[in-house]
Amino acid sequence: MTSVREALHGRRSVRAFLDRPVERTLIEDLLTLAGRAPSGGNLQPWQVNVVAGDARQRVIDTVREVQATHPFGEPEPEYSVYPKPLGEPWRSRRFACGETMYASVGLPREDKMGRLVQVAKNFEFFGAPVGLFLSTHKNMQPGQWSDLGMFLQSFMLSAHEAGLGSCAQESWAIYPHAVKQAVGIEADFTLFCGLALGYADPDAAINSTQTSRAPLDEIVSFDGFDANGSGTAAILT
């Protein structure tokens, strides 16, 4: 059995999938496991819509129709995926992520068309046979949005353990009204993201992409530890 450590190290954002179906019973099991994710007050503020077959194609076709007049997203998105402007160090991290991914498939910066073709694959689930959409009620606050992230991570790690590949896709959030119409998400829910799910193509170079992570001294501070590095409870006097 895959350990949590192995799953965290082994999970990748998969962007090329095999033409192999995923059984509904397996997806149900993974969603049940992900439902054990923590949430404040046990609100479980996630709503999941799973599409395959004709339903999957309906989403692709609906968004493609809107893209004809709005290639960079709908005029009124429900939220901004990234802050504007995106400051440092986050801008550099995002840039490095993109360069690593494009390099894996031989797309230099000057190949604008090639990169646009790769981006467009987002809206075909990268060829994955199953798509998931995660949404939450518009009344929910930032605390509940963090719960969505924990649910999503729990699902992706469980999928990895089961031998599946996945890719969380915030890209769908720039076409929220088209997706919600195609999938049947109620108007008083906010579309958080999509997710591509299937069996990873082991021969696809793009699936070998491994992004870097910031060192601990850049993102973590420690206080209250003794000279040996042990954390101890305060001594009451």
C-alpha cells in the first residue's frame, strides 16, 4: 500500500491520459475517502459534479462555443484565480512552473502558437475520460474555501494510491457560467475548479514534469524550540 509520504512525493499534475475508462464505483470510493477531509464545523462545503461520456463532451462543446467570442474567459468571472498584480515571490514561482512544463514538451517561449495549443488542452480535460467540478455555495467564506482545498488534495492523493492520474484545473473557473450551465450547477454556487481524472500516459513527456518547492527557510519560521531542536510545553510556575 502507498504511504502518505509516497503519495505526496509521487503525485503529479497529469496532462496526458490513456484512452481507458474509469469505473464509477472506483470514483465513488475515492470521493467517499476524500469526504473524510477536515472542515470547520464539519460543514463539508463541497459540491462535486462528475462528468464522463456525453456529459463530458457537452461541457467541452459549451465552453468551446463561448471561447469563440471570449478566448480569455467570460467577461464576469466569479472570482480571480490569481491576484492582480501577482507580486513576488509568487510571480516567479508561477513563471518557473510554466517554463518547466513547456520545456518538457519542447515548446520554447517564441513558439506562441504551440503554447496556445497546449493551453487549449485544459478545456478538453487533457484527454482524460472523466472530469470533476468542485463548487461551493456563494455564502461560504475563505475558511470554507480552504476546506475545498483539503477535500481536493485528499481526493488526488487517494486517486494516486489507486493508480489514477489527476490534474486540478482552475482554468475552468474563467468560464463559470458556461460550465455551470453545461453541468447543472445551481446559480447560487461558485465554481471553484475542475479536475481531470484518468490513467496517466506513461510515455507522455509532459507527465514527467516535476515542479520545485520553496525551501523551508523561505516559507516557515520556528520559535520556542530548545537548543536540541525539541519543542516543549511551557513550564507553569
